Amino acid sequence: MPVFRPPLFSRVSRRRLLGAAGAFSLALGWGLAQSARAEERRSPTKVPIGVIGAGRIGSTVGKLWVEAGHPVMFASRHPEQLKDLVESLGPLAHAGSVAEAIAFGEVIFLAIPYGALPEFGRTYGPALKGKIVLDAGNAVPQRDGAAIAEEVEREGIGIVSQKYLPGTRLVRAFNTLNYRILAREANRPPPRLAIPIAGDDPGAVEMAAALVRDAGFDPVLVGKLAAARRFQRGQPGYGQAVSAEELKQKLSLSP
Ligand SMILES: NC(=O)c1ccc[n+]([C@@H]2O[C@H](COP(=O)([O-])OP(=O)(O)OC[C@H]3O[C@@H](n4cnc5c(N)ncnc54)[C@H](OP(=O)(O)O)[C@@H]3O)[C@@H](O)[C@H]2O)c1
């Protein structure tokens, strides 16, 4: 029976084609691996987070990040008191001093009484330089004192926080809603609850937005730090348990 032999040209072409296909798949594989690695670097799926102030809001949001797969160190001036909290959250949760949590965190979540901010900034400012700091504090006159509350009214809370935390990549976030609402509504079916954010550093804002999503909410960028005034205590963006679309409407932001 005659064996079909393709003409030389087509045999060479086929070899070339197979070679080219192999090289293409190798390149594709390499490209995919590279972009996966780049994605890994970009994605905040495993960002170490230091939560300073593991009280109501700190422990609530920190827990949501642990559940999303982030390693979190909860800080207290008495870290031994956080034993039950971190044990209940599993191996991604740690307890430490404030200094340890700052060293641990690529991102710091600041959830302390606002009146403590000036002293906190003086003590830990050098360690915080260059860090992304998500600041959830609110100035409450009865708790934090009239002086700092008036300063916030006058200058806007984003500007005041940055003044006390110079050199940090500050983003205002998670200050507008009660911790019980955050615990209850995180990761609810769409539309998810909106969390307004504001910051001057685009990379820090991007990270904050990703961490808001990871906690189970939709970020709404209100603007630069000066615009954080629009969702500080007593302002229209404060206390709004609404979707991103509704919050944008309330604050006349583009959809
Ligand atoms: N509660 C809410 O629903 C909510 C919502 C949005 C925003 N906020 C704001 O978030 C901040 C925290 O509120 P919170 O209700 O979570 O308060 P909290 O339950 O009293 O917790 C505050 C934590 O801050 C730590 N702390 C206090 N003074 C400190 C200092 N000088 N230096 C370092 N850490 C200090 C305390 O930890 P140790 O004593 O263990 O060190 C405490 O666990 C406030 O500014 C508040 O306005 C609260």
C-alpha cells in the first residue's frame, strides 16, 4: 500500500509550525506565569495588616480581613488581653504591641479614640513613615475633647489626621458606620454597602479600595484628604448605610 508522504515543503512547514506552536505555548505559559506573579504583587490578597486599637471597630474590620485571607496583627497596649480574639480567628490572626503591629503591617488600620491621635503620632510617627494608614477615627467632643473636635471642624478631618501622622500615606476609611452595621452587612448580596474613602496618595487609595472590597463592601472615592470632610461626623456622607450608587448620588459624585 503506497504511503502518503507530504511534499518536502509541507513537511518543513509542519515542523516549523509545530516548533512555532511549542515556542508560542512556552511564551504564553511564561507570560501567564509572569502576569500571575505581577497580579500577586498587585493584588492585596495577602497584605499584612496591623490593626491599632482592637476595640469595637478595629476588631470588627480586622476580623473581616482575616476571613478574606489577610494576615492581621491586632495591637493593644495590653496584647495579652487579645488572646481570645486571635485564637477565635485562627492562624492568620496575631496579637502584639502597638510597635509590633506597626512593624508587621504593610497597611495600618488605625482605630483609636481620635483624641489620642496627636500623642500617637508623636510616639509612633517615625515607625509609621511611608506606611499606608487607613484612619477610621472620628472626633467626638465628649470623648476626645473640644479642642481637637473644633480643629477638625475648622480644618477638616483628613487634613488634621495627616498633620498628626506626617509622612504616612493616609486614607480616611471605615469611619462612617457603626461596627455592628459593618459586622452584619459585610459581604451581603449586591448592592453591597458603600464605604466612602479619601486620600492624596493614589497607590494608597487603590490599596484602601481593594481592602474595602475584601472586607465585603463597595468603596466610594470621595476625593483627596481635604474631601474627607464631606463624610466626617455631622456631614452628609456620615452614617449613610446605603449602596455605592446611592452614596454617590447623595454626595453628587459622578456615577
Ligand atoms: N465604634 C464604632 O462603631 C466606630 C465606627 C466608626 C469609627 N469609629 C471610630 O474609631 C475609633 C475607635 O472607636 P471604637 O469604638 O472601636 O473604640 P474602642 O472600642 O474604645 O476601641 C479603641 C481601642 O483603641 C485603643 N486605644 C485607646 N487609646 C489608645 C492610645 N492612646 N494609643 C493606642 N491605642 C489606644 C484601645 O486599646 P487598648 O486599650 O487595648 O490599647 C481600644 O481597644 C474612634 O475614633 C471612633 O470614633 C468607631
